[in-house]
Amino acid sequence: MIVFLKTHPQYFNEAIRLAISDNQPFAWRSAFVLFDCIDENDNRVKKQINTILNCIKDKKDGHQRELLKILYKMKLNKQQEGIVFDICIRLWEQIGKDPSVRMTALKFIIKTANKYPELLEEISFLLQEQYLVTLSPGVKNSIRKMINEVIKQDE
């Protein structure tokens, strides 16, 4: 599918429309494939950033993860960064969410906090043990490594 989309770019806009739709299971699969087909700050995705931001909250876990991964590759303006940061905080706080969604949300939170260091103090409460309790030991370990990197950068 990735090879097809890369060799047939005329279908890219259709793949984007499908990725932001509710046509499951094809929508999340399309988002999954798109992630591997786009470049950093891909011009073909830029015009859909706001649409992705507007629909991401209503998607199921795996679909949210794949849309976040697409957004992670994009250069967002300050308003878009604020929206995705808020979405990611809400996803991270939902301890019953799929761990991969939460971890992707945390990566976005940390990316934003690294860009705006004043946020580091504001997000410190998100790194408390209560948010890690439902995660497997391997995921907890990965998250602790991410957290330790943030702490080192803040010192």
C-alpha cells in the first residue's frame, strides 16, 4: 500500500480524505499508510492540519495515534500547537486509553514542552505515578526514559 501510494501520488488526496473520515477500518489504515508516505512538513498535508485537529478527538484509539503521528511530522503554527497540546494532555490523562495512544500523546507533549520550556513546570504533574499505573513494565520504562530526558534538559 505504501509503495502504491508513493508511486501513484494522484491518490494522495483521496488517502487523506479517507484518513480523516469515519469509514472504518479503512480510515485508520489510511492514516497508518500516510505516515510512511509523507515527508517532514509535507505540503500535501499542510492544508489538512486543521481538519485533522478538528476530528481527532472523535476517533478511536488507534486512529487517534496514527493521526497524531502524522501531525508530529508537521510544522504547526502556535495556535495549532496549542490545540494539539491540549488534545494530547487530555489523551494522556485518560489512563484507560490504549498505551500506544498515550505514549504518542506524551511524545507530543514533550516535543511542545521542549520548544516552550515554560511548559515544563506545568506538565510535571502529568508525569506522576498515577498516570503510569495502568501501563506495562516495558511501556513504563520507555516513558520514564522520556521523562528523564526532559528533566535533564530542564536542569
